[in-house]
Amino acid sequence: MKFFLDTAVVDEIREGVSYGLVDGVTTNPSLIAKSGRPFREVIEEICQIVDGPISAEVVSTDCEGMLREGRELAQVHKNIVVKVPLIAEGLKATRIFSEEGIHTNVTLCFSATQALLAAKAGATYISPFVGRLDDISHNGLELVQHILDIYDVYEFDTEVIVASIRNPLHVLDAARMGAHIGTMPLGVMKQLMKHPLTDIGLANFLKDWEATQKG
Ligand code: G3P
């Protein structure tokens, strides 16, 4: 399973990279706004830090506008993945990007039928938002399983990025299902490393070692 960081804050990306755990980065307009930096500048910097797919989202809602923005973004760096919303115009744009060899991440996916359409349009990645579904009492991870089942039956190449991950259980269940990628905040990535018994065990080992050093 590949791990992506879901952030546009470069210090967080550098920290994730220092653990050797970051295979790619996803951003969206809200995350760019949160970084407080100009879009293009921050995307260029992320491409220098991580050698993997970097999703940068278009903000047009018509196919022509998406194509214009996406083609410009694709010029920034070879690793740029153009993030496109899962609306009819987005599917049109995804098909054209796919014919042009531009990688796409179709985002804001909340149903398996939407995911089926994205794969048929030639999406490189599909991003089901598990946390936002859980927020409205729908099982986000069940959606991931449905998408994986459909993609498996038809042997689509589209990879599933489990997005809107909020906690380690989302990562655990996505991994058990064989989802290709999980994109998560740095905080969740760090939670995955932690176990209180590891900390207690290490403290005891060090205390016992100290005792062997006396006299
Ligand atoms: O990248 C989009 C997605 O991961 C957003 O997550 O927490 O805002 O629902 P969240």
C-alpha cells in the first residue's frame, strides 16, 4: 500500500519524507488555502521534495477550463497529477487528459457508480472520501470495498486513493481491503507508528540496561 500525504504544508511533507513513508502528495484548494501560500509556488516546491505523484486540483467547472488549467499544471513537473472533480464536465476532461497522457486523480467520489464512470473515462486515480461519508452516517470504507470489487471484475487500471482519512482504523481497513493508496494528514501517519506498549517496553529496556552499567 502506498502512503500519500494529504497536505500543502511543506514542513509537514519534509517531516513525512524524513520517516521514509511518503510515496506521493495530494492537495486540494482548501489545503492550498490553509498553507497560506500561492498555489503554483507551493506545488513547485512539493515537486522538489517528493519524487512521486503530486495531485494539484483544477478549479474550473467546465471541461474547457479544466483542460486549460490541467495542461498548464502538467507542464510544472512530470509528477503532476491533475485533480478533477467528479462531475460530468470533469469526466469529459478526464477522457481527454487520458488520451493526451496526462495523469488524473478524479476527486470528490462518494459512490461506486461514480467510480465506475471515472475508470471508464480513463482516470489514473479515483479518490473516494471515506471520512466525509462517515460524517453523514454512511460507511466510507464499504464504498472503498465496492469500488475495489468493480475495478477487479473489469480489470481497470485506475488506482484507488482512499481519501478523507481521519484515523488509523481507516488506514487499517483500507490496507486489509488491498486499496492501492491511502492519503492522510501527517498526524494520522504519526499515529500509525505509536503504541503505548512500545514506549513502555523501550523505557524498561533502557532502565534495565542502565542498571548493567553501574559499578
Ligand atoms: O484530499 C481530499 C480529502 O482527503 C479531504 O479530507 O478531511 O477534508 O474530508 P477531509
